[in-house]
Amino acid sequence: MGELEEDLLRVGAIKFGDFVLTSGKRSTYYVDIKEAATEPAVLNKIASEFSRMIRTRKIAGMELGAVPLTVATALHMSIPYIIVRKERSHGTMSLLVGKLERGEEIDVIEDVVTTGNSVLKAVQVLRENGAVVKRAFCVVDREEGGSDLLRQNGIDLNPIIRISQVRGFKK
């Protein structure tokens, strides 16, 4: 098992038990990368892993969970980033924070992928604004259909960790 995986288990970002997910579905495990991202050493390892995988010169992430991961990775790589808002709520009413050029290729970062809907929403906003998005990256793929949904929409999902590979995981 990798060092990052051990860290995620140690800080409680991956927990086993009985949980009710946002969707209302029950699960025998819970993944909370937001909590892990508050630990500088863990956040640095995540950014380092993403930095080895990402090939574009700009990245994007959906608020809230992907923001610290996106910022840390952008700093690690010395590249600009974009934050995708979930809704138009104030200010300029734009769904994008950051500069985007038409035709620019952007990789998307997410903390955890389950169904893939959150990543797909971010990709759709970026594409509507002229970006070319072919790849998405996540810390943990829960392997619950997200990769398939994204592939059907022309996006290759690249996880650092697949939940089936984590010590203690049982379906």
C-alpha cells in the first residue's frame, strides 16, 4: 500500500463502518478528502501525486472539495488554475474564477469520484466557456460508475487511489 493511502487511513479520511451518503445511499465506508487536505503533509503528497500525472498547463476544480487540491497542485507545478462555482451566487455571477482562453486544454481535479456527476458538471461549464477537457484526476475513485460516465462524455478519469485497493475495503 502506498504512503498516501496510509496517511488517508491514519487521518481518518477513509473510514469503515456504516454511513449514509449525501445521496441517501448506505455505505460500509466513507471517504472525506476535505478533512485530509487540512493536513499540510497530506495535502503536499496529494499535490505531488497530481503533479506527476497532469499534462496540461492549467487545471480546474469544482468548489469546495477540489479547491485546496487544485491550489496546492497549481503551486506545486507553478501553473494557473480555475475554480468552477456550483452556482451563480454573487459578484460577477460567473461560474468560473480565473482566466480561460478559448481552445485551452485543461485538466480537472476532484477529491472523490462516485457517480462522476460533479466532475461532469465542472467539465460542462468549462467546455461551455471554450475549454478543451479530456482528463480528470481524483484522489479516490469509489468505483461506483463515475469512470464509465466520464468516459461516455470523452473524459479519462485518473485516480491516485481506487477504493478496491485500500487495505480493509470490503464491498
